[in-house]
Amino acid sequence: MPVIRWAFLCDYACVDAAGKASIIGTFEYINVSKLPQRWPQLYVALEMQTTGEEAFELSAQINSPSGKEASKRIVIPFKTRPGDQQAHKGFVTFAFFSTLLEEEGEYHIMLFLDGTPIHFIPLYIRHKPVAMNPSLVKPTPNQTQ
């Protein structure tokens, strides 16, 4: 059975040809000025270790505080070589684009193994309206000075 050794929520993640992981901009909070709002991109980066010959699916999905699916589930199938009994570790990324954030609160980035939930990463959405500075607003013709 595969084991997730670590997982991060970040702005971007990739792995180079030598297998070195790059994780850029980790976070757990997003402040938004209005809801609903589409968030352009976020990544889940994780390291997983397998133990010999295995075939499985690892997947991820974002759920809202009310339990509604905020993203489609991304599924990645894995299969080790037949007869391979060595432990392997690998870097996995899930990329979510244009995620609709409709409510404030704790979202869960759910991780699934063969369709069964095994872990979640919390993502906190905070609604912080931008206050207008009255000195920057031009008066309309009907307003008195």
C-alpha cells in the first residue's frame, strides 16, 4: 500500500529531469475581496512511497465547507513493474485551474486511494471586502461637497 510522506498546497509545483521537486508559494489561507470568485490555479504537491509491486489510483478533489464539490476529481493511475519488490518514492502533483470559491470557511482538498478518502489538506477562504478610501472616490454631479 502506498504511503503519503508529505503534502503541500502551493501556487506551483514541478519536478525536474533528475527528480528534484520544486514547490513554490505554500499557503493554507486565501483572502478574497468578493464571493463567489474563481481562483486561477493551485497545486497539491506530495511525495508518496510504494512498497513493491502495486497497482492503484491516487486522486484529489476540492470540497467546499458545505461539502459541495468545488472541483472535478483528478485521477492518476499507478502501476509498478511486475516482480518489482523494491520500495519506490515519487513526487506527484495535482493542478487545479479556475476553481470556483463560493463560500467562506474551511475547504478540504481530499486525497483518495482507489476511491477511498485517505487524507485531506485544509484550505481556509476568508472574505475580506476591500474598504474604499472616500478621499479617492470622485463625487458624482448630484453629490454635494
